[in-house]
Amino acid sequence: MSKYLLEIRYTLEGVKGVKAKGGSARVAAATELIEGVGGKIESFYFAFGGTDAFVIAELPDDVSAVAAALTVGAGGGATTRTMSLLTPAQVDAAANMSVKYRPPGS
């Protein structure tokens, strides 16, 4: 399974929901969502600033990640930004690949 970082931004409606039911209810809802697409939440943190919550989740594939993000967005209480996370070994493998490339102007 691959790891993903989900940055969550609550809408006004979402903030009202968190205020009414608390943070634990959001963690439970996120857990149900991620498990529903075959994944597992590794961590869930609330934050202040431009992002309201950060979730690291293991998901089977990109399609599952998109399904989770679309479901959250369609609910109207939050928007998500999803990023695939790479291990150092994956970056090492990429760095060791031989790739042909010509820079612009060459």
C-alpha cells in the first residue's frame, strides 16, 4: 500500500460540524472513509493556519485516494489536497534510473 498526506480545509459548514460534535467525531468519520476504500489511517492531526487537519493514510492505490478525496469534496464540509508520499528507498530507486532527457534549447 502507498502512503498519502491529505490536507483538509473545512468549509464554514464543516467548522460548524466540528464545533457541534468535536474532533473525535471527525477522526471517526475519516477512519470510516479511509477503511471504506481499503485503507488505514496512520495519523490525524488538527492544525491552525491554512490547513485545518493533516491525515497520513495508507491506501491501496491512487484510485482509492481519488475516491476518498471526491467523497469528502462532494460532502460539502471540507476540501482536500492529496499528496503521494515516497520512502527514501523509492527516491533512491528513482535517482538510480537512467532516463534520457534533452533540456530546452539543447
